[in-house]
Amino acid sequence: MATRHWLAGGVLAAVGASLCCVVPLVFVALGIGGAWLAGLQWFEPYRPYFIALTLLSLGLGFRALYIKPRQCAPGDACAVPATRRRQRALFWSVTVMLLVLIAIPWIAPLFY
């Protein structure tokens, strides 16, 4: 359960980190435009804090999954090995997605 909270926190922090850069691009790609998109630029100074929060959340999620996994009583859902494998697969999928979101401002200029 705690791992899910850390993953959710990491996702929210990564979305915050990408508000200045990725969200306007997604809106324009969807055909949603307007001058208000320029207002999202005020998030840029806070981007390093959101990135740090994302990495902290991912680190704590990694800790909960690999370093100090929760001890489950026999018969609990978390005691089933398939559940742990799904949690780890979800963790790594979310981690890759978040790292791509964080790296987009550095990668995007390569495509111009």
C-alpha cells in the first residue's frame, strides 16, 4: 500500500515538473491553444523542486519494494509472488515514464 502512495507522489511531482514544458506541448498537439498557455511558464523556477520530489518519491518506492519489503502474513494478497512481480513491473514502468517526462526539456531541442 505504501509503495502505491510513493508512486502516486512521484507521478504528481513529475507532472508538476513538466507543467512548464510538456503540458503546453500536449495541449497544442490536442488543438487546445490560447494565450493562457504562456502562463504555465511561471512553473519553470519550481521545476528543480518538483524533480527532487519526484526522485525522492521514486527512491522511497524503491526502498519499499526492494530494500525493506513489507512482511505479509500467509494468505494475504501481498504474500502472493505474482502480486510483488506486478508491483515491481508497475514501479519500473512508472519510473521510465517519469524519467522521460523529466528529460523532455533537454531532449526536445534535439528534434527541432
